[in-house]
Amino acid sequence: MWRKGKKRTDEEGSAGADGGPARKKPTREPDDDGIVVCDISRNRRVSVRSWQGKVVVDIREFYMKDGKEFPGKKG
């Protein structure tokens, strides 16, 4: 239990593997062109790729229309 003025020790204060919530790992989809795509949320994706010798990070929002995904205005 937390008390004012008492210092935490490693056993009490740290949220270890069984103390804290499990971290959700993003899904990764490597492409044939070397593009890595990760889903941030249901409608957002991050893609990392190389373009003209530099690493480019794209963050895009998508929307559903007639069962298909289309890129949104943001991104």
C-alpha cells in the first residue's frame, strides 16, 4: 500500500509481468517492397519504408465504404 513519505522498493512499486496490464503488440505486415505496415487503431496505420535512400514514416487514417477501405483526408 502506498504511504506518503515512504520510498518504493523494487518488489512493491514496480508493475512487473503479473502486476500490470498486458501490452498489446501491434500487428506487422511486411510487404514485398520492404514496407512494414503496423495497425495503430482500427482506422489508423503506420507504414515505414525507404524512399530515395531515406527512411519515411507514413501515418494514415482510413474509412470504410461499401466494405472497402479508402484513405481519409488526414495523413
